[in-house]
Amino acid sequence: MIAPLASPPPGFDLAPHRTLGRYELLVPLARGGMAMVWAARLKGSRGFEKLVAVKTMLPGMSDQASFERMFLDEATLAAKVRHPHVVEILDLGEADKILYIVMEWVEGEALNVIMNAAATRGGVPVPIGVRILMQACAGLHAAHELVDENGRPLGLVHRDVSPQNILVTYGGVTKVADFGIAKAMARGGGSTEVGEVKGKVAYMSPEQALGAPVDRRSDVFGLGILFHLLATGTHPFRGETDAETFAKIAMGEEAVFPRELAPDFPPSLEQVLMRALARDPDQRYESANALLRALDKALPPSMRGSVADEEVGAFVRSLLGDERERRSAQLAAALREAEKRAEVSQIRSIDNGSSLARSFTDSYDNTAMASDAGPRPRKTLIVAVGALILLIAGVAGFFLTRGQVSAGTDNAAAAEPARVEPRPAPPPPSAAAPAPPPAETTPAATAPPVAETAAVPPPRTKRAPAEKRKNATPPSPAPVPAAQAGARSDVSPVRSPGF
């Protein structure tokens, strides 16, 4: 039995935001005799996340082989059932010696919660109750028809068809849950251990209560008890104690006819209900699907087709809309807290040992956690990055300047000929003045010694400066005397020893 729970029980070693594998526990939902159910979050890559339900074994239960086997059987068997009216099993895992089952998230309520809320309003209307029961029949029939990899029937029996294990969503869809004590006949017999799960005596079939072999017709009996509860609000075999209820079921006491408690109940539906509660399995419907068809045929014409999922969902919301809002707010708060924790964890993961990352994390811890928002971490990061860029620019500038100075030292003389002013043309020779001697015709500033030019290695001599110098000399307005031309013919055009 899974009962609603507002907080973890005392001494329970799991707490909200504890992580089991890929799943983060958010809010405790219910607690049973051997397990607890949590709303949890699955986070994937690229921002993917999904809300799921996680069932965990209670502390100490994993030490009991029988309970652990039941837990594993539930995951193994129920995971094979894929039907819209069965809660889907998504994963089975173990973390820190804690077994857990991951199930689809069902936004709804258990049938016992719905019936309790409806009791103050005259009970569940017959058409809505019949539709809920028909969808439960469809889900159980899918489980009963399960086969192995070779196509052989597994003979799966739920054996715990109770209001706590029938969920109705706020959209009006019914789903069968909790195959915790399901038995596959092909896997080890169909005998039932009386009292194996506490609190389930009221929903056992006579053969199950007596420890006789069971098959799918045992679940049909459980559906009959649910139908009686929906129709009248009363258990057909309820005694003052669990032992008295068990005795009434095991000894085959006849169930109370629904119309004795609800005179307006349709007689055609009463016949279907009483056959489902027959003590002899051979007198019951042979399958859940046969019960579904009988319910559909027995429904009065005035009720046929008048109720769909939308009407069932509206009825559930009218009863438990406040509970839905409370749970939604609780989940929203838990998700916000989980996001904050994820942000802090992500920021701390950036810390790779550098002082920049450490200062950024410390700034976030001191500001963002107090106000949920703060620009200081971002400003700190921007300043640090700017300082790093300036440092890199300074180093690069240093090396560039050093390279330019070196290049200028080597090439200063090579660039100098381009700056030499053109030499003015000598005055024309006169008859009275003889031509000057060749050694004095070329100024020392523009004609380096021949020996200096000869010291330059021949492979590195370049002609480009000589051409530029030649082009830079303006043409003489008068012919140059042969003596002067001969005086310049032995001057090298290359001046810099760096080439």
C-alpha cells in the first residue's frame, strides 16, 4: 500500500536533492510497506530534463531476500508491459546499495484518494466509475497477455488490484501501477503466500487467500471489489478487523448486492458485478477483457457514450484541483532549488586551480547566492580578461620593438643613399683654369673608399641601390668632361657593408 506523504519518515536516509544515478530526488510522494515513491528529475545533455517517479526500497528491506526479489520482479515483469493504461517502467538501478525503479510521471491521484474526496459529494457517478473500471480492465488484460521471447504466455497475475494501485490522471486516463507482488506462472508457480504484503488482505481473491494457485481470474475478482466500492462506496466483504475481512473472503461469504446500498444502481450492471465476485473462479469472467466487454454491453443506453476522458478528468479536477495546485507549487519550488544547486555546481566545476576561477566562484558564493542575481562575478571576469589581453599585447609589443631595433641597426646604412642630396653640377671648365685633379673631384661625404666597398662579400652585393642612385642624379645641363667622368668610374655605388 502506497500512502500520500508530505515529508520523508524519521530516520529515512534519503532526502530531497539526493542523487541516485542520473536522477535527482525532489519531493517525497508516498510510502508503502517496503518502498517509497519520489518525484524526481532526469537531466540529460543540451538542457534536456524530464520529470519521473522513482520508487526506492526502504532502509533494511534490501537485507531481506524476499523483498528484494519482489522489488526486482516488479521492475523485470512490469517493464515488459507497454500499454496506455499501465504505468510504464523506464529504468532499474542501484546506488549506494539502494535499489530503485524509475517510472513514468503520472499527474493524477490514486483511486482511493478520489473516492474519499467524492464521498462528501454523493460518491463517484456511475458512468465515470464504469469508465475508470473499463480502462483498468484494459491495462490488466495487457499484462495478462504478456509472452516471453519465444511467444509463450508468461501467465502474469497482478495479485494486488486495490484502489491504491489504480491511478487516474487529471486528464481522465486510468493507469494500473505497482506490480510489486505480481507472479509469472512460468517463472516459479502460482502459489500465494498469505499475508505476504501487509494491508492487501481486503483485495485478495478466495483462492489467493487460501494459498491455492491463482491465474488472471484472481485479478478479475479484485476488479469486482473495486466496482463494488465505486458503485456503493462500501467494501463488499469489509469486517470490523482485517482478520474478519479475510475470513469473509476465504470462507466464501456472499457479497452484499449493490442495490441494497444504492437503489438507483442499474440492474444490468449489478449482474456483471456479482459475476465478477463469484467465489468459484469458473463462475467468473475468464479474463479482464471479457469483463470489459460485459460492462460496455450492460451500460444503460442513457449512459452509453455520455462519458469520455475529458469528463473523467473534469470530475477529478473538481474534487482535487486544490491538491493539484499544491503539488505543482511544491514541485516548482523543488525544481527552482535544484536549478540553484546545479548553477553552483557548474560554476565550481570551472575551477581548474587558477586564481581567476577561484575568485569568480568566491564572488558568486558571496553575492549571487544571497540575491539570486548579481553583476559582480561578470564584472570580475571582464576585468580579469581585459588584464590578460593587455599583458599579451605588452609582451607582443616588446618582441616587435626588439625586432625593429635590430633590423634598423643592420639596415640603417642601406637606407641612407636614398637620403643623399643630389650633387650640383661642376662649373664648366675655363681656358685659364685647368681641370682639377681626379682625387679632389668627388666629395668625401658621398664617395666611400674603394677598400671599404671591396670588403663586402660579393654574393650579397645588390644592384638596386646603384640604380636608384643613378636615377636620383639629375641630368647635367652640359656634357661632363671626360676627365671628370673618368674620375668617377672607379667609385662603387654600394655604400652599406650590411648588404
